[in-house]
Amino acid sequence: MKILIAADLYFPVINGVATFSRNLAKGLADRGHEVLVIAPSQTGRRYKEIDGNYVVTRTISVPMPLYQNIKVSLTPMREVKKIIDEFDPDIIHIQMLMWIGQATMKYGNKIGIPIVSTNHAMPENLMDNLKLLAPVARPINYMLRDYGRRFHSKADFVTMPTQSAIGMFRVAEKMNVPMKAVSNGIDLSRFTDAPAPDSIYEKYDLPKDTPIVTYVGRTDAEKHIWALVKGFARALKTVKAHLLIVGDGSDRDNLEALVRDLGIKNSVTFAGRVPEEDLAPLHQVGKIFAMPSPMELQSIATLEAMASGKPVVAIDAGALKELCHDQKNGFLCEQDNDEQIGDAIAKILTDPELQKKFSTESLRIARENDLDFTLDQFIKIYEDLIH
């Protein structure tokens, strides 16, 4: 098949949408399909690049306000039309309802190419970064959800990463389009529960003699990392530990200020954006993985940590309960409850048997989300729509 993937967020952006889109493209190409990705330029100007065994066509872009290191293509219709006409895909898979996604949906509908659309985000994610609009968040969220319904209704098939995500969408029952939960999946072969190499501790100046709690993802306000930082500070009153925050974003300065105010600067490392090859070993260094975000539709970072055998401390919100099974492979805490987060961290770090139990179960759950199974499901969806 000739498969076109439209991705408004794409590598080298570090977030779940970008990671999934790249994993999908690589996995499909590895299986012999011809894959073309449309994504925003990282330089501002249009260009093509080869990413392994498939092509990425970059469209003219500008920096996105409020988000660091993210570029967006605001008027890509002419470029998208030309790309689609030249590639002549059998199927289109749209990853976001932003500008490239909108242009691809409009033109794909016009010329009759089957379209799969995956929803990766909720309106609340945006509102956490627009605090000035907080008083009118409810009506804005409603309008955004309704826009999402209208957008995805134009597709021939809609997927979301989890059943919880479909429930969170709340307008799914109003859509007359086939819909299915398909895990983002991860390449399990990249991750291991083996000890991390000494070199990764040295590179990021991490203590080898202290248990490490890790967070991997964007450091934007919507992720509620402040609750993890406060919870970690509470845990330090009873256990020796170190917090590693991997990733960058618009809230990083505030988080670093909070760390200083709490007097725990020597116990926290902000690694920032890291090379892709460092991601797996950075998961290995942790004793616990923490995800304080209340709006995850799955969380690839959490899956990667679980595939590395890590117990999880997560929030009982969004779709995280589908990965973190309370008291089975970790603890679920109330949203923004730093006391519960701190207690959960301390409890795991002080109980080696509990760590072992949680680790084993995390590995089991991760195996259920193998990227190969995800690829099987999407290929069947594509083939059914084409034929």
C-alpha cells in the first residue's frame, strides 16, 4: 500500500503524537509499504528528508506560541494538495486536527481517498496553557470538542489509543463513523529491565547510589509536573531519592523555581531534551516512573517505562488507569494530590518485594501493547477501507 501520514507534530518534537507517528511510519515501511509523512519544517522552509526507509516532506512553518521547540504550518493547503497529487496514496492517516490535518482531510475528501483519523488530544490540554481563558474554559472546551466531532466525522474510520480516550471524548456517540480503540504501541525491543550502563549516569551527572524517580515528557503546564515535584519533596522527608525530569517545555522555568523554593535543588535533575538513543537507558536508571498528568489518552512514556520494568505512580484520571493498575504495578493517586504522590513514592522505595511485584506486572502489561499488534490492526483497517 501507499500510505500517507499527516502529522502536525512529528520528530524531533518529543511528545506522544510525534513518537507514535514516527513509530507508525517506520513500522509500516519495515513491512514493505510505501510511506510518506507530511510534517512541519524544522527550519521554516520546505524540504524533503529520508528517515530510514520512508520519506518525510516538510512544509513551510512558523514557531508555535506557548510551546517550546514546536513548529506549525498555518497555511499548508497548496503544499498538501501538491504532495498528495504527486504521491497518489491508497490511504491517508491523519494524526492531528491542526492545520496539516485540516488541509489533508479537506483535499482527501475532495478526491475520494479513504481516510483514517486518530485523536490524540483533549481540549483541556490546551486550556492548561492558556490560564487567562480559565474563566471561560468550559464553553471553550465544549466548542473544541464539537469541532473535534465535526472534524473526525469527515473521516472513514476513527481511532483513539484507549477505550478510556473514547469515553473522554464525550461526543463519540454523536459520530456516525466506525470507531475503535487501538493502542499507540511501542517497540518493545528497544527497552529492557536490565541495569542502566554507567555511561548514562556519568553523562547526566546522576547518582548511582540513590534511587531515582523519573518523569519523561513535555514540561508544559498541562502535565501538572508541579504536583510530582511537591510530592517528591514530601517523599524526601522519609526516603533518600533523586528526581530526574527528562524533556522540555514552557513550564520548565517555573518548575526549576519551585525546586529551588522547596530546597531540593541537589535532589533534582532537569535533563531537558535528550538524544533519542539516550531515552531507553534513561528509563533504565529509574526505580519508579511517575506520570502526574491528568489528561493522558494513553501515555507512550509510561508504556516505555513499564517495558523497562518500572513500577508506576500515576494519576487516577484520563486513560492512565489502563496502564497503571492500582496496587498491581503501581499506585493511582488523586489529581494534584502531592501528599498521595509522595506517600506512593516512599512506599515503593521502602519495600523491595513490592518493587519486584510491580516491576513484573508492568512488564506483563507492556507486552500487551507491542507495536507489532498495533501495526496489524491499522493495516487491517487500511485494507478494509481500500477494498
